[in-house]
Amino acid sequence: MEQKKLMKLMLIILLIVFRVVLGAMHGATGDQAVINVSVNNVPPEITEVVITPDTVSLSPCPDTTPVMIEVSAVDDNGADDIGSVELTALTDSVGNDASSNLTTSLPVVMVYNASSGMYEVPVYLKCTTPGNSYIAVVSATDSMGASSSANASFSVQTTRALRIDFSVLDFGAIDPGNTSIIAGDANMSTPVAPTIKNIGNTKMDVGMKIEGELFPINTSCTLEGTTRTLTTTTQSFGVSIAPGNAIAADFKLFVPIGTHAGTYTGQLIIEPVAA
């Protein structure tokens, strides 16, 4: 009997404890806190710079030669945080400014190509760009003005090339024992006055030879005060013509006594050689 009373008492105590705990739970209150974080702005990163072609063979003057520059750039703050990518500088192999060899002034804004996922811009080299190695510097700037830069190099080959403004040397009618002179000038728009122009990117000398029945030995040419008797073998004049410059070419033909009457035709071959 006593045991039953004890069990009943314990049950009552447990019930009271349960109600106290349950009441405490119903009366519980919470709290809250503000969470702060500051995300840093980081500059874009240029991961790749590609220049095509990396070895450039210039087109003769007056043409320009295109070079494509492509840039891959990423931004940890989001791709849309990149504000601009630009070509900012062009230097030669020793660090001198070489931007004057471009047809446009720097900086040049590059355009995003969604197909390739790269920023790109074509630039055009002048025909007189010296043979050398060049470094193109590009920069990427984000919306807050933070930027980074990278570079890539390419080379320009030496190009020797010339152009003349005449297609015919007409000495006219000459009596045997006499000479005829065709005087040149430095103006490429006067074909009756022969001109030779350097359309390459390095200093050049001039080599000449002449073919035909009458003309070898009897024809001479004068360039910048130097006269050469023309033969079927190429001869140089020892002159040095700067890129883009033009000089007069004076020609003289002597018709020896005993030359038969008739019309004579030959061929003059002119080529650039190293100065």
C-alpha cells in the first residue's frame, strides 16, 4: 500500500515539473543581431594578350599593315565590373615610345567580342615602321577606377622596296655620235622626270642593270652625284635613301658612230639593295 502511495506521489511531482517546463517554453523570447561585411574592390586581371601576327612583314608604302591585338580579362567583382580595356602604349625593344608608327593615337579602346570572349582592336602600322621588336601595353580598368596592365611583344621585319614614277625612258631620236639626257627630279608625280622612292622601312641603296642591243655600256645613270655606266650586271650606287624619301634619277645615252638607223628597245631593271 505504501508503495502505491509513493508511486502516486512521484507521478504528481513529474506532472508538476512538466507543467513548469512547458510554461517556461511558452514564455521564451528571442533576440537578433545585425550582420555586416565589406567586400573589397579588386582590379581586373589580364590573363592573356595575343598579337597576330607576331612577326609582321610590312606592305610597301603607301599601304599600312594591320595587326590584331586581343586581350582576355577577368574581374573577381564580376565580369560586368570591367569598365574598359585599352591599348595604352607601344614601345620599341629599348623602351622608346614607338606609337608614332601607328596610324591612330593612343590610348585605343578595345571592343569585347562575345564570340571569342576577348577584347580586341586592330591597329595599323605605317609602311615606314623600322624593323625591330615592339612591346604593346594594355590595361583593364573597372568601374571604380582600379586597373592592371600587361604586355606582349611582336616583331617587324626589315623590308626593302622601291617605286619609280616612270614606265618608259624615251631618249627620242639621236644622231650617231651624239647623246640624249633625261633629267630626273624628286617628284613622284612627274613621270617624264625619273624618280626613285624608298617605300620600305629601312635605308636602301639602288642597284641597276640594263639589257638590249644598244643600251649596255652606252647608258649611264646619276643618283645623288654618283654616276654609274650601266651594263647587264647589276651595279649599286653607294647611296643611302631613307624610308619614304625620293631622289632624282638622271639618265644619259650615247649613240656610237656606226650605229645602224632604226628603233632600239631595251629594259632597265632597278632593285633595292642594302645601304
